[in-house]
Amino acid sequence: MNELFAGLRWLPPPPEDFIGGCRALAADDPIPLGSRIRALASFALDENQLTRLARAVEQAQRDQRSLAPLTPLRLGVIGNATTHLIIPALIATAARHGLALECIEADYGQVAQEALSGDSRLIRSRPDAVLVALDHRGLPLRPVPGDPVLAANTVDACLDLLQTVRAGLHQNGVGTCILQTVPRPPEAHFGSLDLMLPGTSRHLIDLFNRRLGESVAGTPDLLLDVAGMAELVGLADWHDPTSWNMAKLPFASQFVPLYAEHVCRVLAALRGKSRRCLILDLDNTLWHGVIGDDGLAGIVIGQGDPTGEAHLAVQQAALMLRDRGIVLAVSSKNNDEIARMPFREHPEMLLRENHIAVFQANWDDKATNIRAIAQELSLGLESMVFLDDNPVERGLVRRLLPEVAVPELPDDPALYARTLLAAGYFEATTFSDEDRHRSELYQNNAQRVALQRKAGGVDAYLASLNMVITFQPFDAIGRARIAQLISKSNQFNLTTRRYTEADVQALEQDPRCYTLQVRLADSFGDNGMISVVICRETDPATWEIDTWLMSCRVLGRKVEQAIVAELLGEARKRGIGRIVGIYRPTPRNQLVEQHYATLGFAFVERGGNDETVWSLDVASSEVPDVPMTVQRVGAALVTA
């Protein structure tokens, strides 16, 4: 059994007063309750500790106490095994990922009944997502050794059963189903031949898992790779026959924290809470030695040396993350010119200066540098992961910047890369061409910030960018990216409503909805899709802005004004006399509290939960001038 994974060793050990910390949650405190819960959840907790913390969360929910800044999420759980021992671990672990989780557990074995009945307790609770927790004992995976046709039919029957469950859940209003791959049992009936012989248990499960992944791709549903999880810790350890026979537990209880961690990573990614930026220390992290003392020839990095290869693996991992869109930055206590030397001159370095979006090498503390990196990239601190070999620096950042993820590293640098990736900070639910190029987008944005410092003023700076903004209605090509932005955007998001790909498709076809996907390009490159707007016609003369979100990396470039100009122009063509905007405050969108006021909307009223309503008169409003070229694409928009 691998303790790194089974023991969540990338997390620091819990404090000695953990129980006292849980009890203290009942007391009033100037620190928000949700922040205190998340702080306690951010340790490597065992099953008992997770249960204790979950009780405190559930009590706060019963008392109707605010769990801000945690994001509420309601999860249904259905399966063929005992799940009530897993629920507390899910609730406590979700807080680690910024979620206030409420779980609705179906009765034992009532998978199809709960999914298909519109009056079931699960459906009536209106969950945001449902975890369909089936293993090999809950599917008709009866071995048929040596019969490839019957084997294929067997897998088809299992997938048909799951498709029926999924269709029932979606028809009853569930937006997302989370489906599990199946860990194969460790017992082999034919020895090594099990892998090759059609119809064996191993062959059936391998085929089922591949087909399941294919069936989920391109749908609103998500995959939880429980089979991969079990292989990480060992199949023989994962499957505990005694636990199944006595309590119908689907896996050994010692792996409940690991299972809960992986479920909550997927839920966090669903809510747009995956990390986006990896900040790297240099000395004894990317190489062995201190560049300022040892010089270029004295640091150890590269092939042929065990220590050098260990640090090279960290660079390889960082590059792989960059290739899938994660932004790389550097924070080092060092002289800038000396710190850059290995990136420019060392022949064994994989990472080069052009891979780093922001390079902070100075004598400020790491927390100050991380704040500066976040500001330059226009990313929140909750998007950051900080990798540093020094436990003192790790502790400082955890204390001063609790929003930043800081993996606990072992003494052996050979395990640095594995520990970073095991922590799962960068969980993804989709992967698009835009994701692939995201790191370049943020790197280009950092260059724009540098140019702005040199420009004579904001207007001169914006003019120098040669910006081109493109407006287009929602369409099938942009659908996945639109849904992704809607699920992930938190800071510049006026209402924080969440829509799936299926919802987005419905909006495309709704004649009462006006939709915009907005792209921005400039002299540094294409920023990709940077904004989404949904307007609903509430009466023949009124549009209500249901959703308006924007990437923070284009703030300060008058994109908001360009969008208002587009809305006004289109509203006049369609006979719309009034545009209504709504701001629904959340713990993370205070950035746009005065958004509508800044754009000339008049305040109308304040509703419940501090929601504010604003109105813009179409006929009397001036169309703002914007420092960019406007392009329009699509039949719904006529090019001016």
C-alpha cells in the first residue's frame, strides 16, 4: 500500500488540538465560519477526524448558520453498497476544496428506483449532481470465458443499465451524473491468461471502463476513476472481502479519506475551483544547490546523477502541466539576474524563461511575491499552488495566504514530482484547444502588464494593443467552452448562475434569449473567449441580463464598455426599450459590485440577500466609444 496516496501525504498532519478546533466552530468568531471549517479540513485527516468535522458542518447547516465563503453544493449518492459511512468524509473533505456540501443518500441498492422515479426523495431534493457509486458487484458483469460475442453483449448490458439511470436522472432535472470506473478484483482465475482471454472478469472490466469513458465524453456527465485510485494503493488492499461480507462496504475503510478526496476534486472542478497556476521555488526545488552560492557549475540538475534526475522530474512535471494550460511562475529569494542564469545557460535545464509567465526573484518574502504574481496574472490567490522544498517558507505562505495550496514535500526530492501530481490540484472536467493554450494567454497578459508600465497613459497603452473584439451568438462549436466558463467564473460574474452544456444548447434554441460569446485578440495574440452574456426577454420591451461573466485577465481594457455598446445596438434593432441588470453578491464576486453603476445603469431596488437591480434606458443611453475594432460573426448579428 502506497502511503503517499492512502495517507494524503501532500497535506500537513493535523494539529494536536484538532478536536478542540472542531468544538470551537460552535462559537462566534470574527473569522467567517466557512474559512475556519476549511482551515481544519486542510490537513491529512483520518476517517474519524473527517466524521467529527462533518458533524460540526452538519450542525451549522441545521442551525442555518452561514458557511461563507464556502460554495453550496447538493450531491445525491446512489449505489449498490453501503454509503452512509462515506457521507461524513465527503462533507468534511468538500470544505477542503471550498464547498459547503449537502449529501442526499438513497436507500441501499435503490439505484434505478431513485433515478427513475420523479417522486423519489433523491429527485425531490433537487441535487446539483448525483454520484452513481456502482462497483463490479452492482453491474451484471458475469464472466463468460472464451466467448467474445457474449462478452461484448455483457458489457453492452452494463452500459445500457447505466444509460437508463443517467437518462432518468437527467429527465428528472439532475444536470450532472458522476459515474465510476470499476476496480477489478485481485483474484485471477486463469492467471496471466485473464488479460487476453475474452469474457474473463479482468477482460470484461477493462472493456467496460474504456467504453464507459467513451460514453461520458462530450456529455454533461463526469467520470470518477475509482479503478485508477484502487491501483494506486493496491487492488488487494482496496478490496476487503471481510468488510464487504459483514457491512457491504465497497472498499476497505482505510481508503475512505482517499475516495472522498477524489470525489471532491471532481465536484470542485465542476464548480470551477481547480487551480490554474503553479508557482515554483528555485534553489533545491528545480535544482539541487543554491545558484547564488554554488554558481552555474555547482548546481546539480540533469541526467546521470540521482539527485539531478529527481529535480529534472519536477521540471518535466511542470512542463507537462504547462502543456495542458497551467500557468507557470517563479518566486525565489534571489538576485534576479543570477536566478535567471540557469534558465538561460544551463544545458540540462528543461524549463526556460519563455515557459515562465511571471518571474519574481528578489528579497521580498514569498507571500508578497505570490500576491504580486496573482495581480500580474489577474488570477485569484485560490488559483495558486506554491511548490517549495523549505518547510519554513511553506508554513509562512500557509499562514499568510491560506487560499494558496501548498503541498507538503518529503525529504527525498525523487518524490517531489509525484507528490505534486498526487495532490490533484489541477483536476479537469474537460480539455479544449483553449485550455491547451491558456498558459500562453496568461503569459501574453503578463507582457501586456509590463507594456502598460512603460506606456505614457492608459489610453495610449490601449491604443497600442490594436485590439479586435468579436461578438458571436452561442453555437455548437463554442458550447463546451461556454459551459466551462459558466461553471468556473467566480470573480467577474454578476449572478454566478451555473449552466451545463445541455442548458447552453437549450439557450441557443430559445427565441426569447439573446446570447453572446465574446473573443478578444491583440498584438500579443488571441485571448480566446473572454466573456459570456445571456439576456432573457422578460416582456416584449425588456431584456434581463441573466448571466454576464468575463475573464479577469482582460480587466481595464474597456471590454465591458464594448459589450454594453453591443447590447444597446442589438436592443435598438429588436425594439427593446430597457435592459435590466442584476448583481447577486457572493463571497468572491465583490469585484463587480459597482459594475452596473460604472456602466451608466440606474439603481432600481435592493432585494433579498443584498441582491441589487439596475436598469438602462436603451433610447436615451449613449453608445460608448471603445479603443478596439469590432467584428460580428453569425446570422443573429448583422455586421455593421
